[in-house]
Amino acid sequence: MIIRPRRLRNTQSIRNLTSETRLSPSMFVYPIFVREGKNIIEDIPAMPGQKRYSPDTLPRILEKCAKNKIGGVLLFGIPEHKDETGSEAYNDNGVIQNAIKISKREFPDLTVIGDVCLCEYTSHGHCGLIKDNKIDNDSTIEILAKVAVSYANSGADIVAPSDMMDGHTAKIREELDKNNFPDTLIFSYAVKYSSAFYGPFREAAGSAPKFGDRKTYQMDYRNVREAIKEAILDVDEGADMIIVKPAMSYLDVLKSVKEKIFVPVGAYSVSGEYSMIKAASANGWLNEKNIVIESAYSMARAGADIIISYYSLELAEWISIL
């Protein structure tokens, strides 16, 4: 006689008790766009439900994050002035620096993460400095380290370099330590693919490149072993946590990376994933709540310790009533 294990057909509470994968609001990070100016709360057409805030209106959304016990917020800046070197990115009175100061003053217990990159700040829209029509890696990491130190000086708990320059993590760690910020963590976008899923974000942040693309410094989506190599390198250089981006189409990568490194791994469910679900839900093709919860569980099941999602606020509410 063949004896098969019984599938759990009991109550929801029993299924919750015995589930292999768990979600908690404390593992969610909510990305927020902060635009320089005052009294700004404006819709983002490509990302229905998401908004840009000015630093003075930012506490309105932070209050919701704190109330829902979200693990942290990830801040992206949109400056009024852009130039070839992205100088506003390391302005101590810049848009993100002011946003960080306000966030920590109003909600000191909320973890604040500053995205470290130049694409929102450069006039050409690339993540690094241009020299002879190419990205100059070495001069770029010097600037990125200045940005990270400026964020730490403003009160950021974590800096998140998303530029994909070689050696950026080591340089940022060196400069943070040199400037007496040994406890500021680095959440590195170690595994960031060159992806078509970023389109809505580039509209939201005004960060589309003015020429060419980012394939020379972001990763080839056909590669998995490269992701493992990049993750290991960043951890060796001092990353405290690493990010795999995008999430839903890269769960195999997330799982492979998780198996090889021993620091927390974050999955970034990016703007294109969010907007696709929103559009399909608006047309009645998908149940928004169910698909978002299922997607989040798939990321956790693949190994995500942290989930960066534009649905973080909703997820925190939805999983509480499962």
C-alpha cells in the first residue's frame, strides 16, 4: 500500500501556522520619490497610486509607513538643477539630504535608506561621469562615495549604491569609515540587470539617459553566474546586504545568489512589475490583492529576506488579515 502524506485542508489559521514561507511588514521597504520644492504631492501617471513628494510633505507618507510598521523607506531624489557631474547628489542641502533630515527628525525609529546614484542628477541621465563618450568608472566612484557620506551625515541609516560601478562598495565603505560612519550600512544593488522593467521609474524620477543605454554597466539578463560573482564581490568589499533587481522575472537568480552568500538579500519588485499589475487589475484581468500577495510570497520563497515594493503599504495591511 502506498501511503501519501495528507495535504492540509484545514482552517486558514492552521494553514498559516504550518506555512513554510512567512511575510512580515518589517521585511518590506517602500520606495519614495522626493522632488525638490515645497507643497508638492503629485501623481505619477506611469505608476498609478504612487506620488512625488517634496521634503516638507514627505511626513504624510512616512506616517503611513510607520503606522503600518514598514521595515524602511528607500528615498530617490529629483533635483531642480542637473549638470554633467551630478553635483546636487552630494549637496549637503540637497533634496534627499533634506528629506533624510526631516524623516529622522519626525520618525526617528523608521529606517531610512538613501539611494546612491547619479542618474537623477546628471544632465545626460547616466549613472556615472562621462569621459570621451564613455562612463568613467574610477572618477564616478569618488563622487558616489561623496554622496554616501553626505547621506550618512544627514542621518541615513543605510546607503544603497545602485550605479553598478566596479569597486563602488569598497570605496563607499572606506569613505564612510574615514568620516566616522562605521555603523552606516551598505545595501548594495549588487545584482542589477539592464531591464525593460524600469521604464515607469525613469518617468517618475526623470532619469532616462539622453543618449545610449546602460548595458555597458548594468548586467546582461541572460547571465546567472555573473550575478553570483557580483554579489560575492560586493560582500567581500563590505556590503552588509545586497539587492537583486528586478524581482519577478529573476527569481532563479535570487535563489542562486541566496545560496552563495551569507548576508541578507533583498528583492526589488520594480516599477514595471508594479505598473503591469496595476494596469491588468484596472482592466479586471487580475485580482490585484491576490496577485500582489502571491508575488511577494514567491520572492520570499526564492530567498528574499527583504522585499522592496511599491505595494509595501498595501501588503502590510493585506497579510495582516490573511
